[in-house]
Amino acid sequence: MAAVRFYDVVLWIHITAVVVAFGALFAYPVFLAVNAGAPIDRRAHVHRLQIAFSKRVTGPMIGVILLAGIYLATDAEAWDEVWVIVPFVLLFVIAGLGATVLRRGEERLTATAEAGDEPGYAGTLARVRLWTYVTMVLVVVAIFFMAAKPFS
């Protein structure tokens, strides 16, 4: 029976943190579509949940992803590898989008829903959907680079 190395445990933590941090993101298009069909005065709660999840789960897990990734890249002496550099940069882009564009959009969705502003809600929802899809693509690209290790 092979021994489990510390590196393997950190890799497991890294992968698990990615799933926990970004798994819900891939359900957001469905949540947003279903929520948009509800009466406007009932939509704000879902957006408050999105914001709470982002603050309490996604944000901290991005920290775990970063720390575990730093350990893994350092231990493997892989900092010069494209499959390390691209996801590392993308993690900061994804975190930045989540903390700015998406968070402001979710806050605006909450405010427009509470105000009963259907046109304002619809316009904001379109922007949030777009940036949600962009973020999803960036997550998928980062995972591809880590899994396939192109250009190595």
C-alpha cells in the first residue's frame, strides 16, 4: 500500500477548495433564470444568498486555493510552467471579478428587486449573467491548464 504524501493531501485540499468555491457559480444561471420569473418583490432574497455565499465561502476558499497552490508550485519547482502561471493569474482575475463586478451586480439586483424596479432589474440581470458566464469560462480555462498541463 502506497503512503500518502503531504503533497497529495495539499493537492486534495486545493482541488476540494476549487469545487467548494466555484461549484455554485455553475448553478447561478439556473438560479438567476428561475428567480427572474418570480414576482419582483420576492427576488432579493436569492441575491442576498449569493452575496453571503461569496463572502462566507467563495472568498475564504480562494485563500485556501491560493495558499495550497503556492505550496504545490513551490514543492514541484513549477513556477516557470505555463500550467501554473495561467491559473495563478486567472485566480486573481476571478477573485477580482467576484469582489467587484459580480458583487456590485448582486447588490444592484437586490436593490432593484426591493425597489420594484423591473427595468433596472432586467438591465442589471443581463450584465450579471454576462459576467457570470465570463467567470465560469475563466474557471474552466484555469482547470484545463492545471489538468492538461499544455505547453509543458
